[in-house]
Amino acid sequence: MGIPVLIHSGEPANFWKPKDRYNERWLELKQKPNRYRDPKLVASWEQVMGEHHNVFKKHPGTTFISAHLGWRANDLASLGKLLDEHPNMYTEIGAVLAELGRQPRFAREWLVKYQDRVLFGKDLWVPKEFHVYFRVLETSDEYFDYYRKRHAFWKMYGLDLPDDVLKKLYYKNALRIIPGIDRTLFPE
């Protein structure tokens, strides 16, 4: 049909880890206890994500968008390998901006390298949160807060992405892979 499939499997790997002071998502698991994935009751993160990638392998003629950087924003090198292995795989940055903003040099380098495979994404339409996305992606600002403490208690840094990369991230990649978008709504 030529329509990409947005696929959301799993959650952050820390949702499977002990709910203690060593878990970066402790506060989120405390505030939202239903997000915890008890490894005694559910499949492991590795199994869930392995099955996720097997779908891409089994259906090479289908374009997939793996939500939230495939939950590998803290390991962009492994995500890059997956993109290299699966030419039908794309990804998006919703809900994982904080991980990009704490590793600005490598995240910038990675986004430049994979600029044709990443889309802008956001889970919720909350306009007051968008400025943080734009600040991380477009500026070289340093040491600023994410908008939600339960996702990121650390400070972030701007990636200062080049304009051509930003255009691909914001809309050009979507125009290329998603049919039916009115191109007249976007600048060249």
C-alpha cells in the first residue's frame, strides 16, 4: 500500500529494572507504577525489542517507523547498526529528547549521519513543551532543564543541528515516506 507502519513496542529498558536509586526512571515508576514491567511476569526488554526488529526483517518491503528511537536513545551506536541492517526502518524522536540532550556531541553526529531516517515525533500535543524540542535541536544552549522531571532530572544541551538536517527531521523525511501529505504546506 506504500503507507509506513508506525510501530511502538516496549518501553524504556529501565522499566524492567529494579525500582531503586540506581534506576534513572525511579521517579517515573513511583509516580506511574503501572509502567513497571516485572521481569517475572512479562517478556524481557531484549525479547520484546528483538521481536520488534524481527518484524522489520520479515517484511523488507514495508517501511516501518520505530517509535521513540526504538528505545535506544541511550545507545545510538546500536540504533545506528539496526538502521544499517534494516533499510526499511525509520525512527522518530518523541519522548526521548532528554536522552539526546544529555549527549549533544554524539547525538548531533548521529543525527547528521542518519538524517534521512529520522522524523520529528511527539506523543502529546502540548504546545508549551515544543520550545524545549526546538532548543535542543536548533541551539547550542547549555545546561537547561527538560520540561518533566520524571523523564529527566539531568540538564540538557543544544545540538545546534544544521538547517538541512532540521528540515529533514521536521518535515522532508515525512514528505518522502508518508503519502498524501500536502507539500504546499511546507517550504522547499
